[in-house]
Amino acid sequence: MGTATEQPLEQRLRAAMIACRESVFPAYASPAEVFDGLAEACRELGIEEWDVYAERGPVARLEAEVGELLGKPAAFFPSGVMAQQVALRIHADNAGNRRVAMPDLSHLLVHEDDGPRILQDLLIEHLTTGRTTPTKAHLDAIPGPLAACLVEIPLRDAGCLLPTFDELAELAEGCRERGIAFHLDGARIWESQQWFGKPLADIAGLADTVYTSFYKGLGGLAGAALLGDEDFVAQARLWRRRMGGTLYRSTAEAVAALVGMRDRLPHIGQCVIWGRALAAALPAYITVQPPVPHTNTFLLYAAGDPDQVNTRLLAEMEEQSLAFSRPWTAAEEPGRMVTEMTVGQGALGLDPSTVAGHLAALLD
């Protein structure tokens, strides 16, 4: 095993973040703590029945609660990767057309090993390129028939970038005019609501179909929901079974999601506002992307050497017992570094100016 000082820096940073008494980021809990909490949640929520193959029990309750919040019938899925491939597969099959549009920075294209093309035979057109919010003009620039248009809200690999609500509504109308199914990759739709300033059902109502995640902003164990009209959801359940996603038990995942909706969802908007206060307090030599954060997740850039900065970060976290930065990595631009900030509920008890001071000193 070796002593702590012999362990790789990345491993030591992870251990230091976990050990901190205070943290800007979502709180860490051990497996034992998580499962103790889920047992207590079952008692608090009156959950006495297991789900069986994603029916009854907490899965049915979760589908009903998510459906009510987002204004559409919902089906539980074990993963977002499966859910989104199912959504696009259904739209392509119904249209008799394998051609779909999405940003080149979409999760489906950057992080899924070409699964949509290999498994579903989809033909991908780039709706946008780089750090650009999608608009109807981008859709208009793609000629010919499309089965579906996917928009990721927010675009995570661009610093969780969002269009305005009006831009999203105009794009949705453009899809309707051309008979294109409009699909929202709403993995972080919960984190996007504060930016849009609209009820969740109004945001989801712009789209024909919506995917959302239970383990990101809601802090669940795993799992996702796919939403649309009754016919779409019936098709989604069929494809879930065909793709091996109708598991015998999903009770733990469903209970964790219900807890996240009860305990975390009400505070996400406050986390977004806190993140904006932090961004505004940072010195000019730290660049924020986007400059005014759209969600509680955003990117920070600075000049420097990641190894040197991470060594200083480790010492600061061990001394202050405050997790105020994740490790830094090399950015695309030579001599620059980047890290991702995700503001959790624990940050709400901290002064954003104080945290900004720690970041400024680290990177000065």
C-alpha cells in the first residue's frame, strides 16, 4: 500500500477532499452511510414494497412524481445512455429516417464510444460546433429531413451552457414546422430551471420527449427517466426490456432518487446563485466559463502548471479542512489549466468571497 506521501497525488487529493470538514462540492458519504440513509428514508416515505421489474413500489412512485413535475408520463431507466438511445431509436423508427441532429459536444458524441451510431444505426448531423448555444438558425442550416433534434440542457462540456428560454422555444417551434421530433437531454434540467426562470413543466413542455438523470443534481445512486406521451412511453418500456434494462430490482435507485427530489431539489436554485456570487468575486486572472454561470456547474481557467497547483491545493485542503477546488488539469491552450466547479448544498453555509480568496491565493 505505501504511506500516504508515497501514494499518487490524484489519490491523495481525493482522500483530502473526502476528509475535509467543509466543502463547496456535493457532500461525500460512505456506502454504509448512504444505505443507512436509504433505510431511514424508506421508513420516512412509507415505502414497504419492492419494485418488481420496474413496476410497483418506489419505481412507480418515482415515475409518478417525476411525471407530475415535468408534465409528461415517465418511464424509469437504469442509465441515461440507454434512455437516450431508446428515445432517438423510437423517433428514427417512427420517422423512417436514421438522421438526427445534436451538438458536436453532446454527451452522446463525446462520452459514449460511438454507441448511437453503432447500436442504433443513427446518422448524426452537428446542430452546433463548440461552445455555442443552439438556436433555430442552427437547425435551419441543416437541410433535408431529420428524425429528431437533440439539445443538451445544459451543454456540460461547454461549461454547462444554456440558451435562453425564448431561443429554446423558437427552436422547438422550428422542429414542429419541419415535423422533427424535439428531444431534450435534460440530465441537468433540475439545475437549469433557475436560468430559465420557468416551471419545470414549461421547460419540458417545449419538447416532444425528455430525458433526465437521478444521480447528478439529485445525488441518487443511478438511474434516469424518459418522458413523452403515452404511446412514446409504452414504446420506451418495450425497448428498455429488449435492451436488458428492465431489471428485477431497482428499489435502491428509486428510493435514492425520491430522497434527492425531497432533499436536494429545493436547494439547487440557491446553489446556482451562490456559484454566481463566487464567480463575481474571483480575480481577473481566473477565467469563468460561462462568465456568469448558467447552472451550479461551471469551468475555471487559469495560467499555471497543474502538478504544482495540485500540490499546493493538497496542502491547503489538509490545512484548512475546506474542499474549495477540484484538481486542475491541462487545458487545450498551452500553459493554461482548467477545473470544473459544482456547487453543492454545503457551500450555502460558506461565504463565496472567502472561497474566492482561497482560489485566488492558490492560483496567484
